[in-house]
Amino acid sequence: MMRGEALEKSMFFMSDPDWYYYLDEDDDEQFPLLTDKAPPEAVESYNYAKKLFEEHKRTGILI
């Protein structure tokens, strides 16, 4: 997967504000949560993005 495609895939779930929310909007370290309105494509995107986010937190390396 090309870098641009990976970025697009990881951000797709955020393309509709009805699909995600934050528990604490002031917490910059928090990863958003999905709503039940998110379609399967957004869930796939979310899972991919969360994996990248967790890897970045663990290693400090941007993927």
C-alpha cells in the first residue's frame, strides 16, 4: 500500500463526524471512539488507524 493510500485509509472513519466522538475533547493523547452509525468501511479504517496510533505510542515512530 502506498503511503497516500495508507493515510487515506487511516483517516476515512473521520470523514463523517457522525461516525466518531471523543470522551474528552481536551485530551490530545486520546484516540477517538466509533459510534454505532459508522459503516463497515469506517470500522475497517478505524481499526487500521488505531493499530497505527498504538504502534506510534509504543515506538515513537510515525508509520
